[in-house]
Amino acid sequence: MQRASLSIWKGTTEGMLTILRKEFFNTLSDELQQLAQLDIPILIVWGKEDKAIPVKMGEEMHRILKGSRLEIFDQAGHMPQYECSEEFNKSALEFLQQ
């Protein structure tokens, strides 16, 4: 009985992430469009190994936000600010000094 109940949950995380990924920009579209209208520098930080929200979503956000800067950290997943904190801090400081 326990084995059958486990099979029900198998793939649940992947399924939920697939749904969330598809809806990512739909839920943020108003905010992204408002942000795109502002004349301010924008730094977008993404982890190349992000399994929750793939880097292609960051690239799309970068395309929408004209003049933004996209930093992709090769050795990071969903939280590059923690996973690559030294590189992140360096990039953030360089961005803020511009």
C-alpha cells in the first residue's frame, strides 16, 4: 500500500515546476511592462543551473527590459546571491558604481 501511494507523488515536483515556469511571465507581465517604461538601470541576476526557473526566462526578461544588464552565474542555481556570493557582490557593486 505504501508503494502505491508513493507512485502518486512521483513527478509532482517536476509537474508543478512545469506549470509555474509556463505562468512565470504571465504573473509578472504587468510589472515587467511597468518596469520596462522606467528609465532606470536594471541588473538581472540568474544562475545558469537554475532548475526552478531556467535561464531562458532571465534572457526573456532581459529582452523585455531594454537597457538592462543580465549577469548569468555559471556555477549557480536558483540563488546565485548565496551560491556565488563573492562574484555576486562584485557584480552588484560594479553595477551600482556605474
